[in-house]
Amino acid sequence: MSVEPLPILTYPDERLKTVCEPVEQFDPELREFAEHLQHTADQGPSAVGIAAPQVGRMQRLCLVDATRAKRPVDNNGPLVLVNPAITNWKGFAVGREGCLSIPDYTGKVIRAETIELTAQDIEGRTVTFKMKGFEARIAQHEIDHLDGILFLDRLVSRHADLRER
Amino acid sequence: MNQPWLLLTLVGADRPGIVAHVTRVLFGVGAELGETAMMRLGNQFAIMMMVRGAGNPEEVAGLLESTRADFGLKLHVDEIDAALHQHREPDVSVTVHSADRSGIVADVTAALLEAGMNILDLRSDVGGSTDKPIYIMQIDGESSQGIEPIEQCVARFADQGLTVRVTPLETMRG
């Protein structure tokens, strides 16, 4: 893609603390935006997800791609999730997270170990996914962005040691 | 040009208010704090703080002399060649536990070094009871040669009664 990546908002930009609006219009412009968002994430340091509000578009759309994990993990492939909602949670795990919008800091966060979610794809079709481990962590991190929540809001002790998976 | 960072170390019996008093003094003279870490070791308070903008080591020690004396602390200040924004991310975690015996840290860290692991964070503790102490150590680090050499290197400790768990870590960034 030859276009410039979108500028990424960084903390403490207030837009990162804002609850996003549902996507209602599924059109070519939305598809183009999703591609542009992916192109933007590709420029960052090993990002496995990104959410629309991180580039200032205050709509409920995010990308989740556990295929980019350094070690192979269970995954549903590269996903564009529109209006995602987590419908079921199970278990807990501690993991280290970072964020394109919070450079030079990582910290430990507790997330549900497995989740089920429903969303729409880029064409507006309803989709459901079961996710676990690393992919579930990505989805929870990105959906938090859509609700104006950053991983900084969920930090636990740096010595927290629920078994990591 | 910024003054160089100083590493300020304070150690002593733990009492409420030490951090608040020390940082109030430093803030009062316009000092800047960088990264800090406080912990309790053996019922003692210990803190290390990156500080700059409050003068040279002797001047900083002088500023804190009253607080140091009030709390009965030991104070040490060194000029260091440090910088912020130098974080490194661990990609492996090693947890060790066993009945307490001498040499666990030396043995395990030597094995990790041999396996190419650079330690970024280490915490160890003694739990259990006085007559049956147990030793627990948690290490995070970077594995320059991958996780397999580390697993192979620590496998020998099973024969010595140590339980060692090696867990790969991956930072999720999105």
C-alpha cells in the first residue's frame, strides 16, 4: 500500500478515553479505512492489533491478528471486527501488554483466558468467534479501546504471577 | 543541558512516610525523578531512585540529611550514566522453588547465563517456616538463543530437588 500510514494518537489524548459509536454504514469507504488501519499497524513495532480510535476515528472497529504472534498460537486468522461484543468469559491469565498509543511502556494485565464474541465483518455480516490465550488477549485489549479503556487502566502488580499461558 | 542522573539509595527500618518525606524534599528544590523501585527486604525498607536537578551527590545528601536522620536511614548517592526510555522486554520467565539450601541463586543463574539468558528482573524470597524454610525465585529475562537451551540447562536441577518452570513470554502490542 503506497499511502501514508495514519497518525497514531498517543496518551494522554482525550480521544483515547472516549467511548466509540457503533458503525452503521458498511460501504467501500469503511473497507478502505480498514485497509488503511492495517497498513498503519504494519508500520508499528510488531503490532498484533489496532483499534479505530487509535487513529482518531471514533467508531467501533478494530483489527485482531494473532497470526502475527512470534510463536504460533491458536487463532481465527486476521480479523476485522466491527461492533464487537464479548458474550462469554472464562478463566484468567496474566500477560504483558504494550500499546501503539503508549510508546515505551509495557505492563502486566489480567485478561479472561477464553472468550466468545459476536461482531460484524467488514460487509456487515454477523460473525461469532471463540478465542483463547493470546488471541483472546488481543481482542480484549482492542475492544477496551472502543470503550475508552487503556491497558494502563487495568495494570496489576508487576510481580503478579497467575500462570502465564 | 540536563544535569546527570543520580542514583539515590535509601535503606533502613520500614516506617510509614519515608517516600512521602523524601520526595517532598526533592520536589521542593525542583528535582526530577526518573524510574524508581521500592521494596521491603527482611522487614527493611529499601528504595532506589533516579534523581536529577537537585545538585551533585554531596548536595543531594545534604538536602536529605534531616529526613535521613529522622527516619534512621542509610543514604547513598552516586552519579550514574543512565537514561530514560531504555526499557527492554523479557521474553522468558523462570520460576524456581525448593527447600531452602545455599547456592540456589548461584547455581540457577550460572545455568541461565550458560543458556544465553540475560536477567532483567529477579525476585527471591524465603517462605515456609523457620525450621522448614522454602526458597522461591522468579526471574524474567531475554533469551538470546531461544527457550530450548534454557529448558535443557535447568533440567539438571530436578535431580537436586529444585522445581524449575520455564515459561515463554510474549508482549501483546495493539
